[in-house]
Amino acid sequence: MAERMSGVERRGQVLAIAAKEFAEHGLHGASTEAIARAAGITQAYIFRMFGTKKALFLELVQGAFARVSDGMRAAGEGKTGLDALSMMGAQYFDLLADRTGLLLQLQGFAACGDPEVRDAVRACFAAMWETAEDGTGLEPVTVKTFLAFGMLLNAGAAMDIDQVGEVWAEGVRTRIQPGLFAHITTEANR
């Protein structure tokens, strides 16, 4: 006999299983049948909970982005400028250890051919931008550079470069110090 769970518990279970499925296979490759089987429920129950496969995917992608933005915001709280950016960067780097969350974000970008996904991912990225900009008070060119380095770290983490002993991989792993951003201003970008 199947274990009885509350609706909240079941929803959490399905989200955890689906997160791994979507992180590994993306929006179009993930199987709601596999998710249902792993959760010990029917596909119909998944659709009753989430509506559509895409709605489930978007909930997970938005949650992954929100965890990063929330973590950056909390890390920079009470600081401004490069001090806040440094704390946000350290938190961002630590959050890369959540491989499922990282891959969900990347799968979100990969599915941006779908207008609904694109709009949702744009909103998530805008929130991350605003977190960095509002939380630091720095210029847009500095925020852009910070987030660009973040995207490089994402790519490196997705490729598991910690497992690669080559010079290029060591370069990607290099921690960025806040002093790098001191000269990256609108004025210097002319």
C-alpha cells in the first residue's frame, strides 16, 4: 500500500523528483511518466497538481533563480558597493554547488525558444540583475560584468571543471576578487 502523504508533502516530493528530471533532460526531454513512477503516483495526478508539464518546469526554474537572487540579496544585506558585490559573488559561487538548481537555470535558458519560458526566464534574470544593481548601487556596466563572470562560472560548474586538471579549467575556476570590478565603470567603458 502506498504511503499516505498530505497534499503539501506530496507536492514537495513531486517537485524534488521533477527537479532532477528536468535538470537532466530539459523541458522537452523530461518525462512526466518517469516523475509519476518515481513518486508512486499517476501522471494525471501530476497534471492535477501543476496543470501542465511546462507549468511544472517553470515553477522549478523560477524557484532555482529565486534561490540565487534571494541568496545574493541576503549576502549583500547591510553593505553597498564592492563590499556588497563581493559578498554576493561569494554566495553565488557557493550556490553553484547545488547542481540541480544550476542545471535548472541553464535548462531555462535552453528552453527560451518557447515564448512563455523566455518571458519567465527574462523576469528571473531581471530580478537577479535588480538584486545586484539595487543591492550594490553600482553602475550597470559593473553589474553586467559581474553577471557575465557568473555565467562563465555557471558554464564551468555545468561541465564539472573541478574534475579537469588542465590549465584552461584552472583559469575558469579562478576566484574573482572584488578589486577587479573597481575599475569597471561607465567612465572606463568609453
